[in-house]
Amino acid sequence: MANTEKIKLEEAIKNLEKIVAELNSGQIDVESGLAKFKEGVELIKFCRGELKEAENEFQKLKSELESGQDGEAEL
């Protein structure tokens, strides 16, 4: 599951970079530029959400390690 999420995040970042390049080129009309900008905003929201989920998972695992709850039964 994590690999699938990583691929989606990487694809989103690549798409965002492409949009930024298109917008910076100056070769795009206003309507297309607005549409691309909106798409970019949605990609940023997606990326932030994915990164927040990863951060939460990291914090959860870190807390488990610090508290000694590594999934092994105590003897």
C-alpha cells in the first residue's frame, strides 16, 4: 500500500512541476492558465494530505518505539 501511495505522490509532484513550468513559460492564455492554476492547487492539497498522513504514521511508529510497544509480547 505504501508503494502505491508513494507513486501517486511522486506523480502528483511531477504533474505539479509540469504545471509550474507551463505557467512560467508565458505561452499560455489566461483561461488555460487559470485552469492549470486550479489543477495545481488541487495537486498541492493532495500532496499536503499525503505528506500529513506519512508524518502521522511516522509519529505513531516513533511513539511506539519510545514506549517499548514494538509488537512483541513481553515475557
